[in-house]
Amino acid sequence: MTLLNDLKAFPLVKKISALQEVSWFNPNVKPLDEALDYVGLDKSDVQDASDRLERFAPYLVEAFPETAATKGIIESDIVPLPNIKVALEQQYKVQISGQLLLKKDSHLPIAGSIKARGGIYEVLTHAEKLALEAGLLSESDDYSILFQSSFKTFFSQYKVAVGSTGNLGLSIGIMSAKLGFQVSVHMSADARQWKKDKLRACGVNVVEYQQDYSVAVEQGRRQAEQDPTCFFIDDENSKTLFLGYAVAGERVKKQFIERNIQVDEEHPLFVYLPCGVGGAPGGVAFGLKLAFGDHVHCIFAEPTHSPCMLLGVHTGLHDQVSVQDIGIDNLTVADGLAVGRASGFVGRAMEHLLDGFYTISDDKMLHHLKELHALEGLALEPSALAGIVGPVHVLKDAAYLQHHALNEEKMANAVHLVWGTGGGMVPEEEMKGYLGH
Ligand SMILES: *Cc1c(COP(=O)(O)O)cnc(C)c1O
């Protein structure tokens, strides 16, 4: 019970455990050059990931023709949300200065979620390693040869396993099966039926659990350990996944240049990232910091029922504490964020680079899901709406703005980028349910 007593010393934990919507701006945030030491990764690691994805682009064009339009590069569009901006201003009685934009990772090819970044990247990294070691491939080859049946036969000797609430399983399952691997996805109770059905249709072995994400991951890890041919993709600790996500930073920078969107001292960028275990938003935030330096402010959004990263970073206990420890059920409509214990790696690596955290209720995510559909014609899954109220939290926190010298003049030039993390593959019937039709 000492842990619970320790936790009671944090007034914010009381509010979190009462399922209140809260926001917390991180007093321990450090300038990038100081904070980098804690990450243990740098620009060259992200460049390495970016180069690997370039090598695989010709293969992806062959294997997934929907990536032909972007020449095998898995990337999403950025679109303005003019009507949502007005709606948020009215509902939350705040003026949102600057522009409000959406990053449509919801519509990434192959997997329809942000997991198409890290998940696919880690599978490709593993496949490349096996093929290089076997002398079947060299880095200077045209990787479209990997689409040949001889490679499929080669990869079929190996197994891949992962634990997931749904979307990571989709991305890793689809990619692994396409290459020829034998793949098992350990799905938590939150996982939607259609995601399991889709994976089974791709020939993936889906193992279902009645418990939450942590149990699915643990069981998957244990089964994989007993089989030397099995590679376990560890969502709680993987630096490879993290680097796959981080490539987004340079890509956004390039997209901003193409759209004449400026980011500098006078033009701050705020990015709102839905957070589950932390790998995806952590990796993206790392990439953004490398690309934009201290001019980008990264804020994580979590459901009131699953605020694991806020709890871990705020208390400094990271993966030593779970939301269940403070009496929260980890049951949320945002299945992609239904994680009770955060990644210890991401929490410790990023604790000096993340500007803030807030929680949002299931009702609000569903409300804004309907609103986004009605006002902008965009259909996202509930998890992907967690970031939408981010600007409200930032603009209402005078102390935070003052601390970073974000005066009115700068805020008038601000760019608010909401990371829309998933939803592009949600079946129509399922989406009708979310929309209340
Ligand atoms: C997985 C996921 C996230 C969060 O990613 P983590 O790595 O679990 O933090 C956010 N939104 C959606 C739709 C997801 O599937």
C-alpha cells in the first residue's frame, strides 16, 4: 500500500483517479540539446530509418499498389479544419488564434492508422536483416525483388508475434503476412471484431484475450521466447518502432515548406498526439523535435479512463505504476488508447521533451467524431479524436504560455496540428455506429 500512499501526495492524481478531465504542463521540459541525452537516439538514427524506408519503397509499390501514388512512401496529407475551429471556439469559449490543421494518419495506406509508420517499419527492418544475413539481398539491390516467391518461401521459415489493442496488430499482421512470415497477433479484449476478422482473412493467427493490453503483450512475449525462430515486436520497449514513427518529423517539415507554413521563434507549432502505450506519439514527437527544435510543442492526449503516460511521467514512476493502481478501469471507447501501463522506455526518454498532457472523456471523443464528420466530411475512429481539443487546453493555460514567452503576437501566428491517428479502414457499418446513424 506504500505506492498508493505515495500517489496520494500528488493532488493531480486524485483528480485523475476521479476520472476528471485534467491538463498538466510539464515543468521539467528542457531545451532539445540538453534533453537529447535522455533519449539515447539522435538524428542519424532517424536518418537511417528514413533511408531504410526509401530502400523498401520499390517493394511496397509492388506489394501494395495503393502506395504507387506516393512511390512506395507511406505518408499522409495535412488538411485545414476551418469549420471545426469555429465550432471549438463556440463550445469552449476560447479564441483559437493561428491555424488549425489535421494530420491524416487515419488515411495512411496499408493499415489506416499511425501504426503504418512504426509497425510496418519494424517488420521491414527484421525482414531486411534476415535477408542480408542469408546473403540473399544487398542494400544496393532494387528491393522489389523481395516480392518474388523465393523470398516468400524464405520468410515463411520465420515467425513474427505482437501484442496489440488492434491497430498495431493490423499493421504488423498485414505487412508480415505479405512478406511471407508466419505471424501471430495477440489481441486484448478491447480489439474490435472487424480488426480480428480482417487479419484472419490475411492468414494471420489471431489469439484473443479477455484481459487488457498488458496481458496480451505479456502472453505474446512469453510464447515467442520459447521459439527461437519467432521475432517478438515489443511495443512497450522497441526503439525500432520508435524510429519508424520518428521519420514523420522530417516529412512534416517538408510538407510545411510545400504549403508555405512557417515554424520558428515567431511562429510556434503545437502538435496534439493521442497516446496509448506511448511509442507512436513518443516517436513522432521525437522526430518533430529534431525537425523543428524547441519551436514545436508536443502535447499528449489520453482518455480519462486510460491516462497511463500522464500518470507515469507526472509521478516519475513510469512503468512502475498502472492506472489500475489508482482505481481506474482502463475501459474506453478509444480502443487504440486503452493501455493501463505506459512504455517505460518512452516515458524516460521523452520526459524532458513533452510539453504537456491532458485527458478527455469518451463522450467528448464521440461528440467530436460526429462533429468532424458533419462539418469537415472526415470519418475517424474515436482514439483519433483525443487530440482535437488540444488547442483549447493550451490557449486557456496562461501560466504555460507565459512560461514559454508565447505572447499574443506569436500565438496569432501559431500552427495547431491535430494528429488524426486512425479510422481510414473502419468498416461502414461500424462507422455508422460511431456516428449514431
Ligand atoms: C496505437 C494508437 C495510438 C497511440 O499509439 P501508442 O503507441 O499506443 O501510444 C493512437 N491512436 C490510434 C488510432 C492508435 O491505434
